[in-house]
Amino acid sequence: MMRSFGQSETGRRRRNEDSFAVRPDLGLFVVADGMGGHAGGNVASRIVVDTLERFFDKSDVADRDEEQGRTLAKQRVDLAIRMCQREVERQAVGDLAPMGSTLVTILVRQNQAILAHVGDSRIYRLRDGRLEQMTRDHSLCAELEAAGGHDLARRLTGPYTAMVTRSIAAQSNSKPDIRIEQTRPGDRYLLCTDGLTDVLDTEAIAEVMRTYDEPEEVSCRLVQRAYSAGSMDNITAVVVDPV
């Protein structure tokens, strides 16, 4: 039986620009981190989450066979994210022109999880006690490191340390990375924003995810620990036990 819970905290910011959705009835879980500050980050993240929910509320993804179902589900996720991009672009006018959002989402279908992301929000999976980061940040820092430029990445300062290279925004590269994973009994997924991962390392996250049984307690304790660790950002954590 699928279990899930989401928690979001404004923290030390003036407003919460994170949005999330927990829809076990659709097998859909979403976290979005808005960008643009006073100029609409909270609007952009809400558009992204609402658009995905509406899409899958209306979408029939019944599988005819395993291979066809996997391909269809992946195509639907890609299409839904393109619709998010179009809706953000449509509303990005006037003071809202700079707005944008990251996105991480999981769509659970039978014994599979379709994972997608744009930006530097993350998905983790706890399996057999081991925590694995399932997404690679679309950020300047992560891409420098992937290209072997670890020294350059370490020398980044100021806004460059948090610069994303993909986002759901007007005139932005919003191409998602999408992967399909087989689910196993005991798997646990975490979708979260950088307000959590900037202050909690992998072992700190893994400890909480291993220790507590209920997704609600895991989510709330992760948010509390990130705040106590000094996070200066909004903090959002959605925990999903798909099987």
C-alpha cells in the first residue's frame, strides 16, 4: 500500500516560494522551487504543480502491456512538463516576467516509478538502507563537476554557486531528465528543494529516512533538521513509499 506525506516550511524567508503536491490517488508527487523573488517565484511554482495535477487528473494512462505502458507514461510526463513551460511563459508578463521554477516529480505506475526533474531540486531513493541521489542537478556547479572542473566549481562565489542551467521559465531550457525505475518493497523516495540539501548531507538525510517508519514523521523531521541546521531558504520534503 502506497504511503506518502509532504511538508513545506517558509523558514527564514519572507514568503514560501516552494509548492508541492501529494496525490497518491494519481500516483503523482511533485515539488517545485520558485525563482524570481518578489517577482513571482511562488506564482511560478504553483503554476507548475497545478498544471501537472490537472494534466494527470484528466489523463488516462492505463497500460496495455508493460513496454507500451512504460513508453506511454514517460511520454505523458514529458508532455505534462512541456505544458508547465507553456503556462509559465504565458503568465510571465510585467512584474512576473522573471519568474521561474525548478521541478521534481515521480509518477508511480504499477511496479514502476517515472522520475523527472528540471533544475536543482532533487529526488533521493532509500533502498536496502542505502541512500542514492537519483537526479543530477541542472546547475553550473554540478555541470562543471561532471565535466571534470572540480577546482572551478569550488571557486564559484556569490550567485554563481546557486545558478541553475535549466528551469521552467520564459526563454529557458526546460528539457527534463526522465528515467524509469522498478520499485521494490521497502523503497522510500524523497523529493526536496535545495533549502534542505544545502544544509543536510547525504548521511544526515539517510539517518532520518532509515530511523522513522511513517512518511509524515520523516518529512517533518527532515524539514525541522534543515531549519535547525541554519537553512536560509524555504524547505520542502515529500516522502513516498510506493510499495
